[in-house]
Amino acid sequence: MNRKNNVFQLPRLSNWIIKLLFKDDEETRLGDFQEVYNDYVNDKGLFLAWLLFNIYLLKSIPRFLITNYYLGITIFKNYILTTYRTIKKQKLNSSLNVFGLATAIASCLIIFSHIQSELSYENCFPKADRIYRLDIDATYGDTIRNWTNAPLPLGPTLKEEFPEIEEFVRFSDRIGSVVLRYQSQAGEIKSFEETKGVYAEQSIIPIFDLHFIAGDPATALENSDSIVLTESTAHRYFGSENPIGKSLVDITNGKSLLVTGMIPDQPDTTHLQFDFLISLPSWFNLWEERGQGFLFDSHTWKALKTYVLLKPGQQIDNLRAKMPAFSKRFHINNPKKKEAFLFQPIKDIHLYSHRENELTPNSDIIYVYIFAIIALFILIIAAVNFINISLAQAFKRFKEVGMRKVLGAQKRQIFYQFIGESFVLTIFAALLSMVLVGLFLPVYNNLSGKNLLFSQLFSPDKLLFIFILVLFLSLTAGFYPSLFISKLLPSSIFSNYKHPKSSVSMIKKGLVIVQFVISVFMILATITVYQQLQYFKEVDLGFNKTGLFAVKIFGEFRNPERPMGAALKDKLMNYSGISHVSFVSYIPGDAFSIEHLIPKGRRQEELSMVRFLTVDEDYLNTMEIDLLEGRNFSLYNGNDYRFILNQAAVKALDLREPIGAKCRSYRGEGEVIGVMKDFNFESLHNTIEPLILEYRPGALQSYRAYYMLVKCKGKNIRDAITFTKSEFHKIAPDHLFNYLFLSDKLERLYYLETNLSDIFKSFSILSILISCLGLFGLSVYTAELRVKEIGIRKVLGATTARITTLLSKDFIVWVIAANVIAWPLANYFMNKWLNNFAYRIEMSDWIFVVGGLLSLGIAFFTVSYQSIKAALANPIASLKNE
């Protein structure tokens, strides 16, 4: 140790312990211990001094801890008591803070649950990381089709050639609508239309690890005419009875199906949605009965979805690298065929896949981003409210803070007090948010189509999210007000407690502008999405959907040997409320068949694929589609096909003189007899595709007819439906009568956009509500701060309108500034969204004007209440204490 003027350096370890324990009062404590150590050294010598000093230090530690713990408890109790008194005293501002934060937390919790659900698709399958769907990008002339279906031989060939593949499964979702019937031993008949059935082969069970409640999973789908039901489907037909060994009759296809298994319902978080599985051999039998078994060996007919399971440890990139060479081998008999075989991870299907013949309508990752941004917007608005209202409260407590500082409170203690109050308020808000979530949950489930339960919000991940949210909001929103108030000097507090620094005022203004930039953006986005949806409803589609409904055709109505459809059509055409009836294979909104129409003298390889629709002679009149040239279908003797092409098909096939052109499809040869005007039979996301109307007498009284279109006269549509149902049941008493309006079918094409519109609408209201809470709190503070100024102005003759304008103008200016910032942002991002549609609106000036006026009106009415209240107050009451 070094000696300097009888002052000895403390031992290093002891010095470190003192600094650690007494860091709040380091200089004073070091001086005290230094004095004790010097005395020991002078009296006892260095060695004994070192020993005695360390003993003294160790004895001091327990006393320090006890004193410090007691002081900490005392300070904590004081903090809690002060927080309680502050909340009680500032009821309005505290309530605004708590409600705004609660709304934000509730919104973010619901959005977090939604995003978590969207990102968890296919996690229900243990082998999901090794399962891939085989997609195909096929080139036809100048176009590329993105298929989810694949040729039948592709799956077996892949497994045979590539050892990386453990197993494959093929299935068909093209089952359409079928009617299943069960008749109990007591004679009770249960019959339902089913739309979510899948033909699948046995390997679907081990690949997707389907759990069986009843039946043998090893053989359930091996034999023809076997069916596996989900639990809810089995309950619908058999109640609580064991379904195994019972039979269901497929009315549509005239088959008896033996129930061989029962499995749990599929969770919502998978694209593989079905109510029952029918064995794939049944599907093969149906096509053979139709005389089309020759297609099974085709390398170009894309009929089934094919999924492959990779062996553990295999890399999909290695398999992808081998596909170009494999494609050439697979099409060795057709060397000009251009197809790319792709492996789509099943976990990517729901958010990233939008291909031909998707199993279910998929969502889009862009909507996940939109949800996340909305949650961030709501958090920012709530945090800004918290900061502004907390700053306003802080200015009212300058004297309290000044007294604490005069009495010895340190900056750190003041900071902890205010940040602690922020934390307490946020906890209250979190508790209230759970009540709000319970109220919002039915609305969310209705908008999203999901089934989120309140009990699911108490899972560990959700509780962790709430904790992080509370911590984030407490620190983010409470940090600046706490730091600002803790740094003020007592002298400035007492001399200037009602006049906040200009920098604080600028921050407050900036935060309000940020709030309203977000709110105005949400308003403009809501208006834009709504207008685009209205455009979908009002745009001329090229046909008249008014008064048009479609009846689904099942069973014997499609039997060519029993012309029940023709008999029903004759009955309906004699009814005064019906103008036209037509049988058709698909209706707009369905996925029309994609095939080749090959003009005479042309080669298939050079032609684009086109959409096909099989119709009867009354289709164009029923749909009110304009025929541009040629003639409509007539009743022909014989089996020759006749075709009518839309304008897009004439262009795609490069037919300079289409009328009279000889063409063939894979079903037969025929003649083009007309050209019709293009009409939108798909979503307006896409341009109009080439379309062929195909007609052959008798074709629709076989398996090709799925719908009967009925066009009503006038407005008595319900009477027409009632009459149709009555005549339908007279001809087929045991058949189900199911119908739908064509307009409803088309609206379902835009369910994502409709949901987005509802979501924007809901969260726009929330963002405006939270912003207005902040504005209201600030207007209350401003009125209180200027209460004596208002009193003096009233005494001197100022009118109520003048005072209201004086108090409101700053807020209006801030909202105008927010509009100036929000307009170009909304214009840029909403135009990017609108570019997803082939047919779209333009961002008109009136959208911005309406959005701006709406935001200004909301802001004015929010602040004007308090402004008018202050202006109407008795000036004597405000000046009597001056």
C-alpha cells in the first residue's frame, strides 16, 4: 500500500465492495471508510489494519442491507400511495390513458392471435417439414399455366426414380357437390349435400399421420367404394352410433359407399380441408365407366394433386436440381413439351400459393404484413396518447416534484416514481383489455371466419405477449415524461411550472401529428377498399346477374336415360315469373375446365389452353350475353359439337375467319358457329380469359351438367324460387333442392378484400377513437392552463365563438399538417394495392377531400366540447383567486 500524507489507499477488494454497495452515496461513504482505515493503519499497522478493516466492513453490510431494504419498502409504499392519489385526483386523464391503452392491447392481442394462426398452417402434421406438393408450370404457346394438379403417372415415376422420396400420395378434390344419403334400419332417411369431399389413396393416412378414432388405418382406403368420415360428418348421419360397416349412398354418382374409418375433424390451420375421404380406386372406376380410362396413362392430363414425402435428412434442393432432366425424360414421347416440375413446401401453400385449382382459397402474406402494420399503428397511437396526457399531468405536478427535490429526492427516485405510475396504469389497461377482447372476439370471428376461443388467450405464448406488451408500453410511453420531469431543477419548477419548455411543446405537437397521420391514412385506406368493392358490384361484367339463380343438379336429373331435367325445364318455362332456363356445367365464379380447342390444320403444341363451358341452347339468352357474329346454338340432330367463342378466344387461337372453322376438343369435333362478347366469368383480379362454349345435344343430360340457371322476370324472385322448388319436388320428391344467387357466388370471389375492408373499417374507428381520446385530454389540459386568460378575454368582451376558435385552432392546424403528410403516403400504398386487380378504380381527388374533411370534423368536434365548455364558464369563478 502507498502512503501519502497519512492517507492510505483502501484495499482493492474492499474498495470495489464499497462502491458496489454504496453507489448512490459513493463519495461520502468512501470518505468515511477511508477515515476508519487510516486510523487502523496509524494505530495497528498495515497487516492488522487490513484485517480489522475488513471485519468492520463485513459487519457494516448487514446493517446497510436492512436499512436499504426498509428504505426501499418505504419508498415503494410511498410510490403506490402517490400513484393511487394521482389516479384518484386525475380521474379523467387516467381514465383516458387506461381506456386508450386497453383498446390498443386488446386490438394487438387479437391481431397477434390472427397472425399466429396464419403462420401456423400445417404445423398439425408431424412430417410437415418433409411434405411437398408437386406443382407444374406448363407452357402452352405464348402462355404459362401454374398447375397444382399433375398427371397420374408422375407420382409413381418420381418414387421409382428418386431414392430421396419416401412416399407419395395422389388425391382429387374435383368431387364437386354430391348428395350422400343414409337410411337407418328403422327407415329414417338422412340426406345432405356435401361439398368438401376428397378422393384419396391409402398413403394419405401415413404421410399426413391421420389419427383414426375407429376403423383400420392400414386398409381404410385400399378398396373401391370405401369412405372415411370426419367425426362431425359421421355424427351428422349416424349420431352416436358406430359408423364402421354402415353404408352411405352417393346419389350423385349412383354408388354405395362402405364406411371404413372415422377420424377427427381437420383443424382450421391446414389447407387440407375435407369432410370425408373416398378411396381413389372409386375415382378410377367412375372415369372408366365414362369411357375415359385411356387418360390414366397420359403424361399431360393433369387430374390429381400429388404430394411427396422426403426421407429424413434429404435436401429438397438436390431433388429440384434433377427436375429439368427428369422433365425431358418424362415427356420423351413429346419432346416439344415444356413443363417445369416444382416442389412447394406445404407450409408455404396457405400464404404464398395462388395457382390453378388450389384445394382451398388461400390467404396472402401481404395481409399478414397489413395486420402487423395495423397493430403497430394502434400501438403508436396509444403510446402517443400516453405520452401527451402524461406530460399534461406532469405539468400539473411541478410543485409536488419541486417539494420532493427540495426535501432530498434524487433524480433517479423521481424517474422511478413516474415510470412506476406508468407501469401501474398499463397493468390496469391490460386487465381491462381482457374484457374488451371478450367483447371484440365474436366480431373478429365473424370477420375472419376463424373460431378463436376466449380461453385460448390464456395460453403461455399469449400471456408472454401481453407481458411484453405491458412492459413495452410502460417503458416506451412512460420513459420520456418520467425523464423530462425528473431532470427539472427545483428553481425552474417553482418559477415556471405552468409554462412548459418549447421543446416539450414541439414534441407534443409532433406526436399528435403522428397520431393523425396514421388515422387519416386508415380513413383513406378504408374509403379506397370500400370503393374498389363497390366497383366489383357495379361494374358491367358482360352479362346480367340480376334475377339469376342457380339450382344444383344431382342424381337422376343427370341420367341421360331419364330426361327429368328437360321435363323440369318445360314446367318452369310455362311459369309467368321465369323468362329463361338453361343447363350448364359451371357458373361464373367456378373454376372452368381448361382444355385445348384445336382448329383444323393446327398443332396442339403451338396453341394456348382455353376455358371450356358445356351449355345448352338457351345459355346466351339466360345470361343476356351479346352475340357479335354468327348465330346461337340450335337443336341439332346428331352428335356433332358446336362451339361459340368469346373475343379473347378468337384472338388466342388466331382465327381470322372464326365462323365455320372446324375444330376439335378431346371429346369430339365440331364447328364454330358464333362469336360472343367477352364477359367476366372469373374474379376481376384477372383479365378475361379465352372461353369456349361447347354444345352437343344430350351432353348436359349426362355427367356434364351441374347447374340449372333460372332467369326471373321482374322482382318476384322468391315466388319464382318457391315455384321452382315445388316443380322440382314433383318430379323428384326425394332429391335435395339447393340453390344460390349468382350475385352471392360472385361476391365470394372477393372474400379477402371484403374482410380487408371490414378490418380497415374496424381499426380505423379504433385508431380515430384512441386519437380522439388523446385530443380530448390535451384540450382539457389546454383549457385548464388558460382558464384565467379565458376569463380575462370574456370580461373584455370576447364571444364564445371567438374563444372556441382560439382554443381549437392549434389542434386543427395539427390535423391539417397530418393530412398533408398522410395523403401522398396513402396514394402510394393504395395504388400498389389496387395494381393487384386487372379492373380497378382510380384514386380520385374526392377520396382525399372526404378523408381530410372527415378527420378535421372528428378533431374539431372532439376539442370543441371542452373549448365551448371553457368559453361558457363564469369568468368570475376563474379570476376570483388571482
